[in-house]
Amino acid sequence: SPRARRRNNSMSEFIAAHGLLLLAVLAAGLASGFAGGLFGIGGGIVTVPALYAIFRSFGADDASSLKSAIGTSLAVIIVTSLRAVATHREAGQVDAAVLKSWTPWIALGAAAGGLLARYVSGESLAVVFIIGALFIGWRRVFARSNIEGATQGRDLTGSALRIPVGIGTGLFSALMGLGGGALGVIVMRWSGRTMHQAVGTASGFGVAVAAPGALTFLVSGLGHQGLPPLSLGFINLPAFALMAATSAFSAPIGARVAHRVKGPLLSQLFGLYILIAAAGLLWDMFAK
């Protein structure tokens, strides 16, 4: 029928115009899921720079593009983290006591970060992301194993540590669009845990950050002008659907690979991966 032909033509035109962008979203979803499972970080370090570039290509302004990238990343992290932590738990690499005691405080910080994002400029969020990512990456690439090993057995469940650091982890991670795992790995390693247990436990921080963070980014973005097409608040629905599906597939694969990689190498790969992502966003800012 004429209506069906018009619909097919419109779909063909859309794919012709945006096919590469759709492939980029799918690739970023696969990469973020794999990285989330491998490094316990939720994958936001991949999805935020990728989505930021994609949303800008659709004509969204810089601030809306970055905030939508962060909000959408947080929504995807819910799926990635659930899949990754399940695989790490099967391998016995999740500290349930730490995860249970830290989750409420991380969630509180993440909710505050999502609400704060409405009042923070896009440039400020980019600076927070880049500085945080550079610090995290440098800390892992150049970490001195003898110092980390000296603190073996440090208790992470005491209120003096888990409340302020948990809230700070949630707040900072939500503003960066991360799953809390990047900071969680550092804290776990600081306590002297093995890299494999640090990755496994930190992967569970993702839901604590992402669920309240995504909800508050959604609410904060309602009525905002200049959003990418088909967005609900600062969450872009098509990008979320595509990335959630692909990351859910690849997250368990990354988690299984993590169990086969030696701890020191896994730590250095983790840091290098984050440094590259931060450098990419920094290049994009200055290339405009």
C-alpha cells in the first residue's frame, strides 16, 4: 500500500542517514558491557564519550548532549551491573558484606549527584569526568603493589569509612555517569583485596549508583530544551534500548575473561583503558 511504501522509504532514509551512528551505538554497547564485566566499572567510561559524540551529531547542544550521555549511561549500567555481578558471584569473587553495607550510602550519593546535575554546566561535568578519569587511570597504571599489599585485611564495613566514602563514591560516579566501580576498585585495592575480588565486588556498586542516578537524571531533564530526539528527561530511549541489549550480552563474557587474567595485568589494563577514554573526551572538547 502507499502508506507502507512511505513507511519503508522513511525507514530506509533514516538508516541511510544514521546507519553509522546506529552501528556506533551497538559497538559502544558491546564494548561497555565487556569492559563492565572485565573491570567492574559499569561501562560508563565507554558509553559517556560515545553517546556525547553521537548526540552532538544529531544537533543537540553540548550541555544537553553530555547530560543525556551521562543519564543514558547510568540507565544502561543498571543492566550491565546486574549481569556482571551475577557472573562474578558465581566465581566467588564478590564480598557480599561490603556490597550490602555500602549500597545504601552509594545510592544516597548517586541520587544527590543526579539532582545536582540539573544545575551544573555541561563544561563543568566534562571537567569532572576528565579529571576523575585521569586520576583513576593514573592510579591503576602506576599503582605500587607493595603499598597496596601492606593494608591487607582493612575493614571496609565500619561506618566511619563506608558512610562518607560511600556517599562520595555515589555522588562523584553519578556526575561522571559511571557505575561506582571505578572508585570501588580503588577502595577495595586500598584495603588490600585482590584485583579479582575488587573487580567482582565493585561491579555490584553499579546498580546502587545507576538506579537512583538514572531516575534523578530523568526527572532533572524533564522539560529541558535541546535534547536528542526521543529522550525522556536526560535519558535517550533508543540509545538506552540498543546499548542495554548489547551490554547485557557482552557483560558476562567480560567477567569470565577477568577471572582468567592475572591481577597485576588486569589492574594495568583497567588504568590504561580509563586513560584512553579520558583522553578521547579531552580531545573532543578542544577539537570543537
